[in-house]
Amino acid sequence: MPKDAMNAPATPPGRWDNLARSRAVRLARAASFAAGRLVSADHIVALLEAVIEPGDRVCIEGNNQKQADFLARSLVKTDPARLRDLHLVQSVLALPEHIDLIERGQVSRIDFSFSGPQAGRLARLVESGKITIGAIHTYLELFARYFVDLTPRVALIAAQAADREGNLYTGPNTEDTPAIVEATAFKGGIVIAQVNEIVDKLPRVDIPADWVNFVVQAPTPHYIEPLFTRDPALITEIQVLMGMIAIKGLYAEYGITRLNHGIGFDTAAIELLLPTYAAELGLKGKICTHWALNPHPTLIPAIEAGFVESVHSFGSEVGMERYTAARPDIFFVGQDGSMRSNRAFCQAAGHYACDLFIGSTLQIDLQGNSSTATKGRIAGFGGAPNMGADARGRRHASPAWLRAGREGRGNIAMPRGQKLVVQIVETFREHMQPTFVERLDAWDLAAMANMELPPVMIYGEDLTHIITEEGIANLLMCATPQEREQAIRGVAGYTPVGMARDLRMVENLRDRGIIRRPEDLGIRKRDATRDLLAARSVKDLVHASGGLYDPPQQFRNW
């Protein structure tokens, strides 16, 4: 037998460029609706019908804040007979149009992280069997799967501006864009960007033109949700009390310098107590110096007081653009003068580089598992599971991390630290619904939606502390599951869970410092007043910023 025949493959090789060929066919179908990369707004529906095929995985850029809203509205105008059985893979189901697509029968499956204002509508669709949830991911998990088995076939994204070649400028609201575009563009997919304007020269290039197939100037600027803005006028004295407990009983004791705050009035209160209460305790320079955090307006007084050295952000915040640009020593600011955000990098920073995450939730069970997915409301988790999880791959030490490791693991042969993961909640939430429950609603949701796992936001094994108006429970120091349960009951107040506590065991936990009441920390409840807040209104925040903060219209209450 000839040598060449011996080395020849048994069967002719198959094609290895099917994705590229499919993209070429789609682009050819769309060519008549575009002038090069530029598409007029009037042609966008026809272009979407040309490039999207039944069964495609589609990402409509819906971030915590920035929304590809024009493209979402346009997608709803497409023919359901032509664009059907889509699989949405995106961070946030934030817009009504995202749910409209499901109700129109064009979407059969979703993988997402957060649903926010659409949580109720989504829950009803799940209950009626009109949609299948692949999983409720955390952000990093979903981004990772973009590069493995959930790669978008078509990505609809939003940018601030494009030049005439198709290069994109995302400005301070870069957010998810790089992760979405890179996964799509380098795996034979199609990227369509809506922009606020088309210019001759961009301040900087955030996404190069050869990663983008089409650009459309939207009739109106893309929507940005002021998700992290909290009006100090709405912070209650209970939240002030819990903020004092957090600062004195946790931040000061562990020397927390690197941290992430979740969304909410509870953490906003902590931020506004830094220049006052924390300063009185002599904690300036000792706590809260380095942050993975959106530019919260309520952080302005702490920045101006010199508490904060650095902030890297997942996204921007409406009205904070001039302030961040004027504080380049604090924020990550480009030579163009605008902040650069990146959700993937900031999630990684929050997971690995921070010693503490503190956030809120809707339900906590007796093992410390928590969830924001409740009956009639599937809100998802966003980045909380990344922030609120012990990073087992971490290898760098810090005093706070090492102390938590000693408390949680004792004197083990191989020393390891542990991340501090804290839930700060009032014992009752809106409509007097108890925060503490015997069993999470997540179990019923999993059964209803045929999910293999109940949608838990933070697992009890990662939770180290709970703070309520009743005090603080250090779960790291609990020696048995029974002690852990009683520690949780001990700060659950007058909820049914709290009322079922073992009084003797709870007092024993208090004697050992596992549960500490405000008075145990030297905090007088009568001192927890709004007068302690460094700003008591949005107008105060504007004043603290030197007039640089320009709050959204709905927060202009003066």
C-alpha cells in the first residue's frame, strides 16, 4: 500500500467553518437594509428578521442599568412566525419588552441573573408553563457560560456613540458590553449596536469596529436605570441603628478595608455614617478604604471626608458622571475624562479581592440560606452570589480574612482564611412579611418551574454574620448546627422564627459573644437618629459633591 494511502484519513474531513458560513449567509440577507455597517432606525425590524433564525440564542443587552431598549422594542415588532423558539441569554430581564417577547410566544427558554421590575410578570409566566428557566445565574457564571455553552448567536447591545467606521464608545456605562461582544463576535455570531449618536471622532474606542456588524442610531438615548441611587430622606432610624451595629460590631472589629455593599437603604445608611459615627470612633483610614462598588451617591460624603481611597465599578450611576470624572484618584477614569466600568472585572474583584460583602435579602431560613426568589416574585440574584461566597481559590492573606478563618475553622493543620459574608435585614419587610422563615419559598418555585435546584442566593455555609435591629449574630463561632439555628432565631425578633427560640440557649450564645445586642456593643438605641447621617436628603448629596452630582429628575425633591 502506498505510504500516502496509509497516512490518509479514513473519511474525508468535514467542514470546520459552519458558524462563519452561517454568519456570511445572514449578513448577505441583511445587506440590503444597511449601508455598510450603518442601519437606519426605519430598517432595523427588517434587519433583525434577516439575521435572527428560529432557535437562536439571543442576548439583548439588559444590564443592571444600561438597556438596549430600542433594539428590544424593535424585536417585539418582528413576525413571531419568523422569529420564534428563541433562547434569551442575558444578565437582566428589566424591560417590559423582554417579557413581551415571552408572552408573544417568541421565546422558549431563558437564562438570566436578575429580573428586577419584571419579577412578578416572570413568575406568572413560569407558573403558567409559558417559559422554561435554564438557570438563575450569578453574573460571572453567566458570562463564563457565554464562552462555553451559552454563546449568543446574535447580540443586541447599547453604546453611547459610534464613529462612521463602526467603532463604539461606551463611556462610563461599559458594564456587560465587552463580555457579550467578545463571546459573540469571536464565535461566528452577529453583533448589532444601538447608539445615541454617530460622530466623526470618538473620545476613546471601547469596542473596535471589526467586532461589530451593524450600528443603528436610536431615535432616543438608551435607557439607564438609576438602580443604586437611594434618597437619604427615606433612611429610617432602625436602619441607622443597624448601620451603627455594622460599623462598630463588624467593620471596626475585623478592620475591614476592602469591601462591597449591596443595593439598599441599609447599606446606604452605613455609607452615610462613615464621616460621622465612624469618624467619631477613630476609624478613618482603618476601614472602608477600597471598594468594588458602583458610584453610589450616598458614598459622596465619605469620599469627600477622605475615608475612600479607591472605587472600581460594575457600572455607572445616572448623574454621577461629572463627579467621577472630577475624582480620578478615586475612580478608574480614562484619558477622555469618563469613568470606565466593567461588570465582569468588578465581579471578579468583589469575589476575590474583597474581605467583606454586606447586602440584604427577602428570606433567610434556619440554616442561613437566603433568597430573593419568593412566591409570585422571581427577582433573581445579580452579582450577590459572587460577592457573597467564600472564594476558595483565594491565596492572598489579610487580617480580616485570616481572623474569619480562625473563627470559622479553628486551629486546623493547614490555616485558611474566610470571606465575611453578611446579611443586614430588618426582621419584618414590607407588608409585615417576616424575613426569617422555616422554609424558603425557593423550594416551591423550584418544583413549580421544574428546576433542579432551589434558587438560593447565598448559601448558609457561606454566611458568616446576620445583622438586624435586634443585634448581630456571628455564625462563624457557632460550634454546632443547633447553635447556628439558635443564633439565627436569636436575632429574628418577633417573627414566628424568633419567637420559637430557646431562651436559655440564646442567652448562652450572648454570654459567649456569638449574639450581641446593641447595648453589648456600647450602642444606645436613643442615639440612633437621622441626625447622625452625613446627608439627610438628595440636596445634601449635591451640596457635598460641590454641585458635581446631577441627580435624576425623580430624586429632585427640592
